[in-house]
Amino acid sequence: MTAGGRAVQLGGVVWSGAEYACLGGHGAFAGPTGPAAVAAVAEWHVDAVRVPLNEDCWLGINRLPAASSGATYRRVVALFVHLLEDRGIVVDLDLHWSAPGSQLATGQQDMADADHSVRFWQEVAAAFRSDPYVIFELYNEPHGISWSCWRDGCMVPPRPGTRGYRAAGMQQLVDAVRAAEARNPLLLDGLAHATDLSGWRAHEPDDPAHALVAAWHVYGPAGCGPSCWQRTVSGLHGAPMLVTEFGETDCRSAFVDEFMTWLDGRGIGYLAWAWNPWQGCHGPSLIDSYAGVPYGAYGVAVMRHLKARFPAS
């Protein structure tokens, strides 16, 4: 991605938790987020942390308890952001879980909803518009829609167990952020759960700040390999990009070792999923505990690579 007209490679992790823990009323995050926890992630030499958010929790809607939503949620997220910034770490705030109308945001939808997502970004942008360490990822992993819907919005048809709803397109979300006078870089995930960037450039929204970045997700070992990676990057025709999720799901590290090295050779940044002690390969999980002890071959490989590639924060 770029900053101030120059290329910047970011290396870091995804700190999952704020997208789901708040639904239970026990707090905004799934684990500790104080100074000791932030010091532990900084020990891996990360210079970026992605923080997935929940729009219902941020807005305090749909009957969520005040103890973990609304003003309380916003305050805890802001405190965490500032602790990361104090370590020189860039923060990617990501709209991860959403839902239309009175439906509770308990997972990923096809696309952002017109009911709440625009207001969510108006508020987040207003809160962090003067913060040079914060970037915004407008919607996590759009899927099941067309590129025209991705950009301009559409009616999403009913799925099994759900009702249809009006989706907000990326152009509407970009406009909401810029209307709040925020010039922060904006990350736009591609289709097919951010694995497909083939139509990204042709459908790129208008941005008066000229600060849009393609967000890409890659997991292995099966699926996309080096030739596929190259096609994806080439198809962007020079647009800046950041891998905002990647990981390995076989308890090994051959895939991520190759992928990180490939990205390094092209100056593309990457954020590993996930800084959570889930103790399993299929998550996948980077750590054994929030003290920063790496979990398995995958966690060790990512830790070693980040420390070797990036200076200490």
C-alpha cells in the first residue's frame, strides 16, 4: 500500500475478538487488550494490527447490553487503538460482522447493509479522521454478489434462513467516510471472500482522496499458488494492495514461508490470521497465549519471518 505517495510494506497480524465477544455482554474483546498484551504483539515486530469490528456493537443497536456495546464498546476500541499507536503500530479497523434491520450481527453477510453500515462508517470516520495511524477496511469478504453490486449496491436476495436486504456498495461507503472529512487510506476487499480481485480495478469507486487499496485474502496450502498470485497482482494494474488475511491450515509452515517470501519480493504487506489462542490448526491460530508464545509450526514461522523482515516497533 502507499502512504504520502510512497510505497509502504506492512507486516502484522489480525487481532480477532471485537467482532463477536461483544455480543455476549462480557466485554468488547475476547481476551486482554491492555499494555502487557500490546507489548507482547509488539515483540513480534509487527507494524500493523487488523481489528475486526461489529457494526451492531459499535452503534449500540438491536438490544445489545450497554456493558459491551455503544459508548462502552467505542471507548474500549479507541483505547486499544491508542495503545497500539503508542508502539508505532498502524491499526486497520475492519467492518467484519454486520446485519440489516433488526437482525443481530452474528456473522458475515454477503455485503454491507444500507440500514446500518453507512452510519457505522460515518461514526468510525468521524472518530479517527485525524489519526494518521488508522486505516479503514470498508467490508470484510464480500461474496455471492456481482462486481456492480460490490461498487453500487443492490438488493441481496434471501438466503436459506435469512431475508433479503438492500446492500450498500463500496462507493456509498467511500462517500460516507469522505463526507466525515476523513482522508485515511481505505481498504476494499475483493469478491469471493476477498480471494477474487479480477474486477477490482474496472469497478474501483471514485475517491477524492485517491487513497484506495485492494485487500486480498489467501489461505493454504490448497488452492491459489505462485502463478495464481501473480495473475491476481497483475490484474490490479499497479493499484496498491495489502493482504489483510492469510494463513495455513495444515499445522505446517511451507505455504506461509513461500507466500511471505513471494510478497516480500514485491513489496506487498501482509497480516496473519489470527492473534488468538484457539489452539488449533484450522483457525488458524498464531499463539498459545496472549503473552505472545507462538503456537505450532505456523505461529513460529510467522513470528520468525516478521522479526527477520521488519524492525522492532
